[in-house]
Amino acid sequence: MKKTALIFIAAVLVLAFAGCGHEHVPGPSATCTEPQICTECEEILVEATGHRPGPEATCLGPQVCENCNIELAPQLEHTPGAEATCTEGQLCSACGTELAPRLGHSMNSENACETCGLQIVPAGQKYIKPGRNGALSDNLDNIIPETEGGHYNNSIDAYYEGAVLVCGDYAMEYFLPSENGNAGWATTINKFAEKYPDISVNALLVPKNCAFNPPAGYTDPYDRTKAHIEATYGMLSEGIKAADAFGVMSEHRDEYMFYRTDHHWTSLGAYYASVAFCNANDIIPYELDTYETVVKTDFLGTLYSWSGKPACLKENPDYTVAHYPHVGYSMVAGNSGNWYNTSAFNHNYNNYAGMFISGDNPLTVITTENKNGKTLMIFKESYGNAYVPYMIDYFEQIVVVDIREETKGTGALIEQYGVTDVLFINNCQAAISFDEILRTKALS
């Protein structure tokens, strides 16, 4: 064999048996900071992988490596929002964490707060004169208390103006639902319950004003509405709790449960629906006369404007009542990725949209002073706004999802907030109109 060939073979053998002189024995796999080495010769077999940074640090937590969980950047400081007030705590403007609790009212002998001037109607009293800051309107002597009759009078031959039926001193969206029920709404709730078997699922259909205050000369929708709700509830799977709001409200049909000039129900109607929910969940509801209230008058709503502002409605304006919860709470609303401090009621407004839960936000989170470990998620459209405040008394946390707005997926919200109970609340007409939207939202 030639000399050059022998030299080549020798070189190959030297390379083959370099290091250990045999095959390497790999040690533990490489990590973010440590390479993998041969346990015999300590030669590096795989370089350290380096950290894989997770989401950037926020005031809720540091940035950590997604591989090894080592902290890469420290948690940020909270960014304090507006100072705490009588009704609202101070929150972090970045994440919504409560930094200081609400101060609470400091009431004088005239039931006015010495700090903010808000006039509170004591529990059990129908209404009182305005407070010094004008929190109440000044014509309370002219209104009929909400639990008394006489709010709806067919004083003219009902007529349509656009989609609004004007009936006299009130107007309405006239609606005759199918006696066969709403299969789509029921199916969505059934699928949700099947997907989340450990969550207590509740359904609540709200009747419209026409069911209790039918216009003269038109078919009375009472029986059709009752049959519609019963048929829909009959399609729900076993274990889903159906709240009989229709039944409870029927016992109070002469009361001020719906606005005369607006397409929403009042807080009184929402209260009776909350009683139905409590009945379905073995909760003892608070009696109506135990709530402190604020009353705002001279409200002319959507039906007034949609019908061309007729004189018969203008002469009979509505009023709005806020029934304050019995327990303390803090509340934040999320919109377009930003969180802001808000409240269940804004007594600066006399209208439905302004008074209750700051209107229609994609996501609202309420944390109460209850410590029962129960978190209620509510899927709602605007009818839910007057209903939500009543739930503050019964749950530790409430997560309100507006089905018409974009939010994080439902599954992610359930995990994030530890949801134990869910309520689907819609008025009968909206349950039909928003069927596909609700299905997409609830099962996301």
C-alpha cells in the first residue's frame, strides 16, 4: 500500500476516536442557559438554546422565559387612576386592579352625602325632594310611584309612526312572537352547557312591554308571549335553570316595569326578573323596599324620537330609578383594549343608556365585597344593563359580556375569571334578532 494512503487512513482513525475514543454519552438535554455535554469527555454536543421571552412585563406580572420560567424583566408598577370617590375605588389605569377602596357616602340628617352631595332615597321611601347638588329632578310630585298603577293609558286610537306603535301616553315596539318558541336560542344554550358541564347555566327570556300593556284594537300578545317563552324553555337541556321572569312580572303588570317613551324596561322590571333568577337558584332575594334609590325625571326616550316626537308622549315623560346594591363593589369596563373605572349607576343621567353600567361596553367586570367564591358571567344585549346591578348582591364577581361587541373568546374569559355560573338574558325580540351573534359569542 502506498505511503500516502496509509497516512490518510491514520488521520481518519485519529479523528474517529478523538475525544472519548468512542461514541459520546449525552448528558441532560440542552436548556436555555446550559449546553448538552458528553458525560465522558465533557465535549459540548448541543449549545444552550437561549431564553424564549414571553409577553412583555406588565403591572400584573413580570416577563418570564416560556421555556424555563426564569424572570427576564421585573413586574411594572401600577399606574394609579383617578382618586377614590364615594362610589368608586381608585384603579390602576393599565390593568384595572383596585388600588384603593371606595370611600362610601357620609350622610347627613337629610340623607345627602356631605362629600359628594348625592341625595339618597332611604330604603322603603318612595321618593324625596331633590338634594342640594340637583341629583334628583325637581318635579317628583308629578310622578306616579313605580309600584303603583296608572302608567299606561290607551287615550287615543293607536297608530304606527315608522316601526313605533303610539298608544296614547305611551308607545311600544309591537311584537307577536311565535308560540313554537325560539329553537336557535335554546340550542345555543344547550351547546354551551354541553361544552362547560361544570358551570351552572341559567336562561332568562324577558317579555316586551306589549305583553302587559296591549294597545286597543290590536291582538293582545300576552298569551303568545307566554307560550313562546314556555316553548323555548321546554327545549332546554336538563339541568339548565330557566328563570320565570314572565311569571313574576305578570303579578305586577300594572306597575312601571317599562318606559313609556323608550324601548327598554325600567329598573323595576329588571328587579322582578332578578327575583325570578333568585327563585331558580334557591337564593333569597332582597325585598324591593330594602334598596336605597336615586330618582331622575324628565326622560324622553327612543320611541319618542323614532315616532316623530308626538305631543302625547312629550307630555308624559319617563323617570329612571337606580336601586343601589346592599354590598360594596368596584367596577371596570373594557373597550378597545383600554380599561376604565366606572359604576353600576351614573346619577347624572335620567336616561336608560346613561344610568346603568355605563351603557354597552364589550366587557365589564364587577368585584364585590361578597366572599362566596361565585363568579357570574352574563351574556346580554342592552336589556341586561338594568339587570346587572341586582346581581352585585349575590355574587363575588360578575363578568358582563355584550354579545354584540368584540371581546376575548368565551373560553379564555371563563378560565381567566374562574366562572362558576352563567346567565343568558335577552328580551324575546332580541333573542331572535341576535341568534347567530349569540351563538358565535357564547361558543367561542
